[in-house]
Amino acid sequence: MLRNLVRWKTCQFALNSPVIFRAGAVRSLSNPFKQNVNETADLEEPANPIKKKLNPFAQATVQELPNNTISETKEERDKRLKVLQLEVDIAHQEGRRVPAVEFFQDHHWTHVLTLPSKSARSKYYAFLWQIEMKKESNQRKKEQRAEETERRVAEIRKEREENNHIIYGLAHTSMFLRIYDTTINHWQNNRLTRAMQFAPKLVLDCSYDDHMNNRESSYAAKQLMLCFAENRANDEPFDLHYCNTNFNGSCMQGLKRYIPTMLNPEFPMNVHSQCFTELFPKEQLVYLTPHCREDLVTYNPDDIYIVGAMVDTVNNEPLSLAKAKRLGLRMARLPLDRHLQWGAGSGKSLTLNQMISIMLDLKKTGDWNKALQHVPRRKVADYGTHPNDRQALNKRANKLNVRIDHLLKYEGDRRETTVFGKPEKLRQHKEGLDFKLESWATGKRKTNRSS
């Protein structure tokens, strides 16, 4: 096949070439890669000719192959369509995976006429058969639900006719009103509107878009949505303010997908593009950052606390601490180490919605033990309720000659305790296990068991 293709290409090149071949050129057609010496001698060439490698497959102009499609008339097309319809009808009657002829529409037959082979038509018939079976299944389920509804309604009507007493319910005499979801939404939005007038303020700093990747920005958007939802569901919500927002950033775009009505003027959500130092007095602002050294001991309702809206799964730099120092604001951190015993291998990072829940409970109760219940239990090592964990740690410490009892139950200052305390009993070598060079590798060692 390759030899025939080479001959055809060479002949085509010869016909298109302006050079008139001589008698010896006929023999060269059988092998286009072999140079004919007589031909090159007859042709007039310069003294130092430039040798060019001739590719017989290359052509100056690309010639299109002849179109093998057969143009058919309308009568031939209708005749072929009837044959295909008969093929479908016979295959459907034989029980194959072919839909009925009534299922086919005009665009189905148009596509069938363009298929080149019978196997391609069979695959397309199987695809249409699956669609037909799915439609029939949905129709049967719909009819079954309609029958069950009629039967249930008939039973209810029969029961009402036989009952002579008053039926209390939403469809009959009732002392209650139906509460719709829109009513709950209006009530919660009204509570947020009241909180804007009288409740303490809380700020979410949304200026960390440049320090987060796309995944962290999507996580931050979801946590900001949960912050708004948990604050709105609380009985005493904060007056929440989203400051330093970039509406073209990925975080705000994701938040807008979660809350499409966030920028509507009637929606109770405070979104500002300005900085919080321009909206509130600087002496009332307190930036909550985990990188500072001062703990937040008590909640002050006159202060305005700021939470950085950043998810730092990769970047753990003290960005909030640097921003608070640059703006000259007071800083504080949650007293997590005072009230919680963190487990091994668990990070101390909290999500934004957990921070909002902690601040809501702290504002309401003033008790840190109550507020810090929103910290996930997987991050906390609770030795009081799980004595087996403490026994396992003590057993491991005894093997390493390290005492940790005084670390688990300390009463005074923790800095006075030492990790490597004096163990109760050190491991001792057993008698008769000393290494003796004279008796090594000489056979079984004999031990003196006489007392």
C-alpha cells in the first residue's frame, strides 16, 4: 500500500512539474528516491549546483481528496427512511433494546440517516431505549403517587364523616396560625435591625484576600456566611460589620453567592469598603489576634472587638498582629491555654463562626468555661472524663523515665513544675545479664540460680 501511495504521489508531482521528462524518467517512477544519472547529465545546470532534497510527498498546493459522499434525492431519502423505520419496528417486536417507532421524532430520524453503519445505529437505538424506559418509569411512579393520594384523601373524608367532634388542625378549627419560613426570616431580620441600634458592635476585617489562595478564600466566604447565620439566630446578636471589603475579590464574590441579597439596602447586613478606623473611635477598638501575649480576661461591652477574616491553613504569619501594631490598636487573645488542655497534634486555630459563637456566649454569660464549649472536642484532651487516656500517658512516661503526674494535676504556678522529675523507680539490669567476653559465643550460658 505504501509503494502504491509513493507511485501515485510521484506521478502527480511529475504531472504538475514544468520540466519535461525524457525517456529515462519513466524508469525513475518506480523508485523516486534513486537519482537517474543520464537525466542529470542532459539537463543544463550551473557549475556548483545547490543540492536540494526533494520530498515527493510535499506539494506546493494542498489538493483536496474527491468527495465520496453521494448526493441523494428526496425520493431516495424517503425510501431509505422507510427502510430504517421498518428495521426499527422489527427489532422492537423481537424484544431488542430498541424503542418503539412512535417514540422517534423528526430530529431522531435525521440523526439516524447520518449514521454510517448498522452498529452505530444500534448504539443510538439503545440510547433512545434507555430514555424511553426512564420516562415510562417516571410515569408509573407518578400514577402510583396519584392513586395513593386519592386513597388517602378518601380515607380522611370517610373518617371526618364518621366523627361528630371538632377536629383541631390547620385545615379545620385551630387556635394556632401557620408560621412560614418567610415569617421567621422577617422576624430574625427585625431582630438584627434592633441590634444595629442597641447591641454592641463586632467587626470582621476582610482585608486578607491577597494573603489567601482560592481554596482558602472559598473557606473564608463560607465561614463569613456562617458567622452571619449564627449571629442572626442568637437571642442577643451583635451589630456585625464587614469592613475593608473588596467586592471584586474572590472572598466577597463567594460570600455574594451564599447571600445574594447582602448588598440590598433593606437587608440587615453592614458591608463597608472603608476601614474600621474610619467608622469607629480608635480608643474603643480591640483587635483579637492569637499572636499577641495579652489575654482577654473579661468582656467589655463598650469595646469594639475586631476579628480577622482569614483562613491561614498555609500562611501562618502574624499578619493581624502586624496590622494592629501598624494602626496603633489594642490587642488581645482568647485565654485558651488557661481554660483548655490541648491535645497532642491538634492546632489551636479556630474558625470564624466559632469565634463569633464564643464572643456571643461570652457577652451573654461572662463565663469563659461556658463560652469555650464551642471549641471542637477533638482539639481538647479531657483527662477528667477519660481516665484511660491518662493511664496510657503515665504508662508511656514510665517507660521513658519521665514523670508527668505533676503536669496533669498542678495547683500552683505551672512554671515551677519540671518535665523531667525524679522517677519513683528506675529500670535495673537483671542479675546475670552482664556481658562477659570470655564466655561469649561459646555455647549456652550457664546462670547461677543458687540463692
